[in-house]
Amino acid sequence: MRKTMKRVHQLIGLVGALYMILMALTGTILAFEDQLLRLAVPQLEQSVVPLDADQLGTVLETIEARYDAYQLLSIKLPYPGMNAYRVYERGHGSYLLDPRTLKPIDDPLNVDAALQFLFDLHHRLALGHWGEEAVALLGLVAFFLVLSGLYLWWPWRRGFRLKLLKPKNGRSSALRATHATSGILIAPLLLLLIGTGVGMMYGAPIRSALGAVFGGDQPVNMHAVSNGSPASLLTMAGDHFAEARVTLYRPARKPGDPVGLRLQMPSEMHPNGRTTVTVGQQGGQSYDATKAGLGHRIADSFYPLHSGKTGGLPYLLLVVFTGLGTLYLAGMGLMAYVRRR
């Protein structure tokens, strides 16, 4: 059994290692997305000017008027360390807008465009829908590789030595020992990062399964509203979630569709929050994600845990350490296979 597993681990690892190198490299860079953008565009570091509901509502309406309203996916609001509106447009990526002029921010080095491409590569291999399917399946392969690696390492566990992180020589056996040692050190967090990534790719069924086991959504609350203007939405958000930070505005996709806001409550891990207020044909609705069942709160934690956008600098450094460790792990594994006799 163990001999067969070793062979399977080696053969699948040839493809899985290339995938893991790509994911680790792009993911590690994307973990510093905001920092890289601020280096390229220093004005993004300026303090965010607070606006009341009417003022912010006017800004959002102005942005909508400058674009095809039904092509807008969402507008992300400025936040500390990123003083710009980010407009997501269907089929055209996203743009950073100056909060004072509402015109595109000058990015002479095209760092934002490069980061968007890296995200597309990380999320869907830059291949659209079929790329997403491939990333999800390869994520399952990577998860299996880590688990099978742990299984193969277990009988060898008493020989674990940190000094083996550096190969004694260039022979396949020494490289395999380094591969195993580095894998054991990063395996727990690597499983978490791969698992949360796969969980997001299969978001709907995973969320449903977690909700069925641990409890899901709480009922939405209905509210009477006069209209679905941005200012009306913002007023409703302030009335029902005074302590929350408004993060995203979502205009109607087509006539009759609801408009809404995403908000982050103080206790939410997700940087954009999962709390919402919406206005549609049935009136106003509010949803407090912090009161959802455990299953949905677990699902809501996938993105911040995967991206390093929770836990502050210590957790971000752990994510980066795991990303760099994955590059080393995969590289040692490939070299050990190439140099085998």
C-alpha cells in the first residue's frame, strides 16, 4: 500500500508541483497587493475623508452616471491605506478612481493592471470559466498531495531533523529528505490555505453543506424605504448597523434588480464584510452576518484566511512563509524526481 501511494504521489506530484509553484508565487505577491499599489501610487496613502450618507450617495451616483450603469458590478469604497474608489466593470476589469476628482488614478508603471493579471492567473489561470474549473480540481490534487506526503512521512518521523532543510548533497535521496522536512513544517497552514481556496471555488455547495451541519443564515429583516438610491441605502445602513463600515456598493444588474451595500461589522473577519442592506421590489432588507449560523460564518472566513487579510501582520507573515515554503517544497520534489536513478 505504501509503495503504491509513493508512486502515485510521485506521478501526480509532477503536475501538482507546477500548479503549487504557480499558486504560491502569485498568491505570495498578491498578499502584498495594497503595499505594492501604495509604492507605485503614493497618493493612495492619503487619509480617507469621511462623508455623510448624502455626500457619499452623490459620489456613487456620479460614478454610476459616468459608466454604463448595468455594466457596473460593484464600487469598492476607500479605506485606510487605500484612498481610492475601485470600480468593477463587467468584461473590463477594475479601475481606481481619485476620491476628489472621480477620475482614473495615474498608474505610470501599470502595477494595478499587473496585479489584476496575477489575480486572474491565481483564480482561473487566465482562462476564464474553464480555468476556474481547472484551479478547483488542481486544488483537490494539491490537497491530496499534502495528505499523502504526511502518510508517507509518518514511518520516517523519528528521523526528522531541522538540519535536513538543507540538502546534504545533490543526490535524489538527500533532496527527498529536504522535500519531506520542508513539507512537514508547512503542512498545517498549507492544508488550511489549499482547503480555504478550494472551499471558495466550490463556494455554494460547501456553504450549503456547512450550513446543514453547523447552521446557516439568519432570516433577513424587512424595512420600509422610500427608494433605492445610494443615499437611502446608506441611511438605512447607518440606522441598523451604526458601528459597521460600508465597503461595497452594488448597483442593479438590470431594471428591477435590487441594489445593495456590503458592510463590515467590527467582529467580522472578511475585509469587505458579509453584512448587507438591499433595496428591491419587496422593499428594504438587512442581513447581519455576525448572527448567522456557525456553518456560514466558517464559510465567510475562507477568503480572509486564504488571502492573509485577517490576524494582522503575524498571520500575513505566516501565509507568506507558507507560500515561500511551498516554492521550496515543490522545487525540491521536482529535483529529487529528476535526479532519481
